Amino acid sequence: MTAPLYRIPGASVHTADKVQSGGDVATPGPTLAAIPVPRTVADVLAQSQVETVMDELDRELVGLAPVKSRIRDIAALLVIDKLRGAHGLNAQHPSLHMCFTGNPGTGKTTVAMRMAEILHRLGYIRKGHLVAVTRDDLVGQYIGHTAPKTKEVLKKAMGGVLFIDEAYYLYRPENERDYGQEAIEILLQVMENQRDDLVVILAGYKDRMDTFFQSNPGMSSRIAHHLDFPDYDVGELLHIADKMLAQQQYQFGPGARLAFDDYLGRRLQQPHFANARSVRNALDRARLRQASRLFVDRERTLTPADLSTIEPSDILASRLFQTAAVAIDAPHENTKAQRTA
């Protein structure tokens, strides 16, 4: 019988058992004899190369200064704990379960992936992979269905980070026949008893996560780090747009960046704005309009500049600008109707 990669509380899985049963075993790292015992922060950083990951995070994500600062604080704690262990001081495995709160498109998943890499490089998790799930991946639809689903997800996540998006949907007290509480109980056991082999990150809107924790104090007590992801301002969103276009070998033409700035100001006033996600969607639509514009003149020889430039008209054709024009015209039409009447 194959031994599970997760451990039921009270049971243990030995390395020898895993080898005999064909289970995955993390490749052992270099022995202590092969790696000099670190004596300084610089030694730990040089061995782990964790600063490379944090520098990548700085380059990858615009803004988010409070989040990046907190990530560096957590990394500093882990580095110092490594040094404490090297000096024979008490260095218990810290609780690393986290909660990321903020609106959609603020970089929560990206930061979770980088956090997994940081934890792996510092030796706090075996594999460093991230498994991202939602309620549907954990909760079943009938009796006896939830436990196998949840345990299968935990099996995949062991040795890495489990990222549960919109975690508050696990708890639905209004439905007496809901099985989300069963998934929560299994998660609580594993988060407590196997915190040295799995880091859980819960994510979602701040107000809903607060309500979730109030209803589930056991979950709240297991979360060591709370990170709040702020919304981007227009300047940061423009910078994100520049980066997205550059990655796809596009650029704004003369006047197009100003038009997109105007677009963002209008879009921010509309419902369901999703920060970087909304920027990406807007650029995708601009590329669609650019393609339609170029497609019309079939005999024209197109240059690389033609094929990679977003013009102002590709932005201004958005419904946001048309809606504004209708709103401006509407009072005149109403006045004219009143006069006619």
C-alpha cells in the first residue's frame, strides 16, 4: 500500500517507508561537511541566493512597497533563525502560514510564488512549489466526498505552499448541508501538525477574510503573517501597462499613453475594477482594435513599427469614452425636448 505524502495527525511516514513504496523523496541537499557553517548574514544570503528572488520581486511587481517590506522582514527573520541554529541556539521552526488580503489584480498570487521560492532556498520547505486552489478543489458535493478531495490537494502541496484563493467561501454557515467545515477541520490539523512541511496562504478581500476569521478562530490563530495589498494608483497602473506591452513587444504610439492615462482615470470610477488584471484586459482589447485597423488595408506593407504600435484611436474607441460622450450630449437633448414640448 502506497504511503501518503501527507501525514494524518499521530501518524508518521519515514523516509525508508517512502523509498520502499515508491513515494517521492526530496533530493537530499549537500551535507554540513560540504557547506561551510554560516557565521554572518552575508554567508546565509550567499548560500541561499535569496536576495536574487527578492530583487526579482522588485522588478516584477510595480509599487506594493508595504508588501515588499514585509516580505524582506520575514526573510530577515528566517535568515537570523538559520544563524541561531548554526550557533547552537534554540531556533524552532517558525509558524509561516499567511493571509494575503486585497482586491483582485494586486499581485497576491505572484508574491505567493516568490515566497515559496524564498522559503525553499532558505530550507524551510522541501520543494518550493505552489499549489493554487479554490473552494471547488477542496469541498465535495455529497457526504464522504470532501475529505478525499482535501487530502489529495494536501498531498500535492506537501513540501511547498498551498495558496487558497477566496478562502472565506470554505465557510457557508447559511447552508446546513455544506461540507466546507470538514475541509477547514482537515486544514487546521495539517497546518498545526505539519507546519514544518507545508505553508498555507489564505487570500481574499480583507473584509470577508476578517469575517471568516471571526467565525473560525482556530484558523485565525494559526496565521502568523497578515499582508494587505493596496490598490495601484494611476501612475503605477500606467507603469504596469508599459511593462505588459514591452513583454509582448508592443509600445504606445504618440499620444496613446496619454489616452490610456485618461482611460484609466475613467475606468477607476467604474465597478469591478481589478487593478493589473483590468489593465491587461484593456490592453488586449486595444491590441484587438489595432489588429482590426491594420487588417482593413490589405495591400499596405506593414513594418515592425506598424505591427507593434498602439495608436490613440485604439484606446479611444473604448466604450468608456463613448459613454462619456453620450452623457455629455444627453443634457442638451433633454433641454431641446423640453423646449419642443
